[in-house]
Amino acid sequence: MGHTESVPFMAEASTMGAEGNIQVLSEEGDFLLVDKPLDWTSFDVVARVRGAYKRNGQPRKVGHCGTLDPKATGLLILATGRKTKAISSLEVLDKTYDGVIRLGARTVSHDTESPEYDLRDTGHLTEREILVAAASMVGIRMQQPPMHSAVWHNGKRLYELARQGQEVSERKSRQIEIIRFDITGISLPDVRFEIRVSKGAYIRVIAHELGELLGVGGYLRSLRRTAIGDYLLHDAMGVQEIVDEISRTAASIEG
């Protein structure tokens, strides 16, 4: 599983209107780059934007191109109208993130959604040990989805079963690729990183696995998605900005 090439229509995602505003009501649909807030689900964003279209008399399909966990922020791409047919083409693109891994503790969800346990000292860890451990994870590997994930199992999401206290041990592993895993700052017990991965990779699991490699445990303290293929967070807008733009554009059409 190598690097995924950018698809021909990618430039359309940031197409601007005549007044410098993003296009939100193109006849053929649009790709909207959204900066997802903390503690919102990806569906929360979709529902908010879909509702804005409906309230402004412009109902249309809205879908997202790659889920972000509630505890993650950053780039989420929405597709509207006929562009929803291209969602699968965007989902296969590599993803880039930056974030913080907390070493010396574990959580059941591998992130901050559940409380810490098994706290351990990290004072003995050296910079070289951490760098070597991260570098050893680069490449193609098999990864088992975490219980706190949206993967389906017998008609239910794994996270639904996890919240009921159930554990599904036979979760099917999938092949992923860690293309780049750079440690950008160390202030123990926290380690800051930048990572680029293939479709389907769970950064929470990578954080957990780094902690296991170092023998002290670890979990994902924060995560921000900065790119999907060639789409950049730098070009994204807040949810409310997009909602306002839908209202403004719809009003100009009616006027």
C-alpha cells in the first residue's frame, strides 16, 4: 500500500466565488473543507450543514469523506449534491495529523474519552529510545481497530458495544501504512508528533502501540488532522462560517 495519488478534481475543493467566498450552492454540488471542533462527531457537522441548506430552502445531500473521532479536531471534507458520488475517491487519500501522545498511562479508548489507568514513571526514557521506537513503526503493518471505533460488528458499532462493557476480541485487523512518523517535541510524559498514514489507520492505536513499545503505556492526548491528500486544513472554514455562507448565498439567489 503505497502513497495515494491526488485525484484530478481535487482543485475544485477550494473553488472560490466571484467575491472570494467559497462556493456552497453550485448546481453540481461542492466539496467543503471544514475545521471540525473538539467533541463534535463527524455526523454532527454533516447534520449542521445539511440543516443549513434545508432552512435556506436549498435542501441537498451532504456526506463526509473520512470520519474524525469526537476527540480529534481539524480537516473534515464534506461533499454536497452530486459530489457525494465522489466520496469514495476522497476516502482513499493519505491523511496527515499532528498531536500529542501521553506516555506512562493507558486508557481503554486509547484517547481522552476514557480515564487513565496503570500510571507508570517515564523519567528513564531517553530521546533516542522514543525516536527509535517511532521510526520502527514506519511502513506497512496490520492494525486491529479499537473497540471505541465506528467499525460494524453484527449490526452494531464497536463503540456501542464498548460503552455497554463488551469486548469483541475477534476484531478483524486491516493493512495500513505509516508513511511518516516524526517526533517533533519531547516534554515527558508528553510527546508531540506529526504523522502521515494511509486510509483506515487509527492514530489512537498507533499512540497505544508506541507506549507498549516503550514499556510504559501511552494514549492519544490530542489530535488535529492537517491534510487529506492535497487538501489542507489551512484552507478550511469553521462550521458556523460555512453555515453563514450558505445563508448569504441562498439570500443572494432569492434576491
